[in-house]
Amino acid sequence: PAPAPAAAPDPAVATPAAAANDVTGSIPTAPPLGGKLATIQIPAGEKLPDAIGGPALRTAAIKGDAAAAYEVGVRFAEGKGVTANVDEAAKWYGRAAQAGVVPAMFRLGTFYEKGLSVKRDFDTARRFYVQAAERGNAKAMHNLAVLDADGGGKGADYKSAAQWFRK
């Protein structure tokens, strides 16, 4: 089995001030809004297939560049240059999301919502969507609205859904 993607957001690990006000949980390593992306720790000896992209992309991703990690995730998810592999995509999206890449937070949310490579978990999907939405990702706002309208197993919250749809 592929290694698990980034640890699921854990509200208990968030900063004390954030934990007190954040009922949705948070991704502990995500930088503050507008903050710089963190460098990702990639396990020694990890390699990427040559077909995933040019040497600059592969080198940057292996060295922990967050944007490169996201691009690698996209290529694995969409089968660009390589056979599609949702397990690898989830791993690279998780790394990029932890480093603060907003589209990676959104895509990881969709993986949790749909159960792609990870156990289907609406609460975790919601936490990733909230992180992305708070950073301006309109697709995450839309998906939050849909989750709230559908109820995500907890009953519909039309007021919250309407707020996210308006945003």
C-alpha cells in the first residue's frame, strides 16, 4: 500500500488561539493567510519517474519545493506523462497542502470527499475545503456549500450552504 497522504488536519494540534475559535479544525503546518510556502521534507532516496516531467520539476519536487510537489500531484492524478496513480497523487497533494499550496488543499479535500486513495471522510474533506476557502479558493467555497446542502451525513445546513454559495 502507498504511504498515507499528509496527516489529516487535527484540531488538537492547532495553535491554542486558533483551536479555541476554529470548530472545523486546521492543517497545523499551513502558513498564515498570505504567508510563504514551507519547504517539504521528502524522504531520502525517494525518486520520481522520468516521464513525470523534466529534470527541473523532478529535482525541485525531490528537494521539497511545494509548488513542484503540487504539480507532481496533478500529473499523477491526471495521468500526465505517467499512468494515473491516485495514491501517489494523494501523497504529493498532502505534502503540498501541508506546505500551504491552496489548490492542493482543495484537491485533497476532494480526495477525502470522494474516498480516492484515502478513507472517505466528510469532516476531513470539510477541513481541507475550509483551509482553501479561507485563502480564496472559489472551488472550495462551492464544494463547502454543496457539502452543507447535502449534509455530509449530518443533515443539511442550508444557512451555511447559502453563505458559501454567496461567497
